[in-house]
Amino acid sequence: MGWTMHGKCPKCEKTLSYVNVDAIDAKDGPRSWKAVSYNCPYCSSVLSVAIDPLALKADTVNEILKGLGRR
Ligand SMILES: [Zn+2]
């Protein structure tokens, strides 16, 4: 991710000292992942979206356990 936490909002051009984080779903056809969006606190425009690394890790572990036939 090349976006810096102390950049300017590209929409309202205010300097950002923090961003709001919202939980969202990322979907690709039938598959979906937990994801987070980073929003400007001034104008609420979405600055960036990322797959939630913790949720992704949990999902990966579940897939591995399923593959081992333990669930
Ligand atoms: Zn903004």
C-alpha cells in the first residue's frame, strides 16, 4: 500500500492526521472477504480499501483445517 497516513485527502484537500476505518465486505463473485475501508474524516470519501489481514489469516487457517478433515 503506497498511501501514507499523513497525506492529504485527494477530494477535499485537507491534511489528514487520522482516518476513519470502516469494516466492509470485499466480494469477487461467490467469494467474499472481510475488508476495511479508510475514509476521510472531513468529507467521508473512501481513500483506500484493504483486505482485513487478521480476518484473512483466520479464514486461511479455517481452510487449512477443513483440508485436513478436522472440521
Ligand atoms: Zn476529504
